[in-house]
Amino acid sequence: MFAAISGQHLALAEVGTHAKLTVIDVMRGATCLETATEMAFGQPAFALEGGTLYRIARGSLIATEVESGGESARLSVVSEQTLLYPRPEGVFAITAV
């Protein structure tokens, strides 16, 4: 299992063919969001920053607002070869090709 925390949100990723992601509001003790991400180099490709969950799905970087659930595709990436790292202004994606 992989975890990330940002503010009052905790993201947990279960490892598998696709990693199941669960985002929890730790202040309320409630699940905010459930989704999945691709795996890259043996780890789930996701990052949590500033109330936004970033993940890889079908070759796209997807940003999901945790509270509203609104999603937007940000850019195309290489499936199963891109890892995400949180930054204060969003996310940093690294692709190994």
C-alpha cells in the first residue's frame, strides 16, 4: 500500500494491475473519492496536492478536485512509464522512455 497526505486529505493506493485509490478527509473521517490509477515501475502513479488528486488513466494525466469530484485531463503521458510527484503549484510528471 502507498499513501500520500496533503492538508486534511489522505490518499491510499492498493497495488495491483491498476491501483485502487481512496481519498479520505481525515478531519471528518469520511471517504471523499474512490478511483484508480495506472502502475509505473511497481508503484501507483498518483500525487495529492492542494485538494487535487493527480493520477494517470488511459495515457492521460487526470486532475480530480477531491471535494467536488470534478475531473479534467491535463496532458498526454506514456502509460505505465510516468510517475507523479506533488509540488505546491500542482504536479511534476517524470516519464522514462
